[in-house]
Amino acid sequence: MKTLRWLSFALLVCVSDWARAATASGFELAGVNYAYLSQSEFAQRIPAEELNGYIDRLKAVCADFYAAATVPDDIDIVVIVVAGGHPHFWFISSRGSDTFDRVHRLIEKLQTLPAPMLKRGPIGFAMTGRIAGGTSARKVQNGAPPIPKEWKAFLEKSSTGGPLHFDEVVKLVCPK
């Protein structure tokens, strides 16, 4: 009898998890990858509380933008902020299905937010999010950060035979 109760409970948990996933909507921030710069470089360029506030504002815009979304997707939004507080954004989708117009509208909304002022140079990070519950069990890693496809041509042209420092990448991928 005890086994039957446990099986019933396990089945109920599985069904409720499935039902929750089936009705998921909106945007959830799964994590932030800061690996474009070392921790010490980040700390020299921006106070942690200012960066956290900026990420919270970006997250709020994404949550509003995707509030009614019901198609599961995993996304990365790569952000570079350069001197003068000017932000640049790139969008990576696990489905590759969001239309250019829709992504462009999101980026326009993100660009309206005041960017943090920097102390010593540009910063970069990638926000990983799940839309409508996401499509995979992909984990956010603090290893290699995502590289937008738009960067690859710039990086191939500048092949120096070794890895580029983040500041060199910024000079290549951010319009003047």
C-alpha cells in the first residue's frame, strides 16, 4: 500500500511538472556569462551594484517583451557597453526562428535603457534566457561565452594566430 501511495505521489508530481511546462510562457533569466573579461578586469571597469542594476533593467524589458510568448526557446543576448555608455546587442536563438523584425524591436527596446558608465574600458556579458520554458536543459556555463555569428567574419579577417583580448574584439565588432 505504501508503494502504491509513493507511485501515486510520483505520478502526480510528474503530471504537474508536465502541465506547468506545457503552459509555460514569458521570459526567465537562466544566468549571465561574464567570461569575456577576467573578474579583476570587470571589477576595475564597473561597480558590481551598477552592473547588477543594469542587468535587472535588461531582464525587465525582456520579461515585458516576451510576456505572452508561448513558443519555447533558449536565447543568449550578448551585450557590449563601450565608453560613453553606448550599448551594443546581439541575439542568439536555439531555434534560430525569431524574425529579424522581432529581434530588432527587442534590441531597440533594450537600447533605450540608460547604460552604465564605465571606468576603464568596455564590458561584455551574455544573458541566457528561457522563453516559454525553453527548449532544452542547457546549462549556463561560466566557460566560453557565446560568440554571435555576426562576429565570426570580423574575427576570421583579423586572424592573428592567437586569441584576441576582449578590447581588440570590441574594436572589430562594434561600429564606430
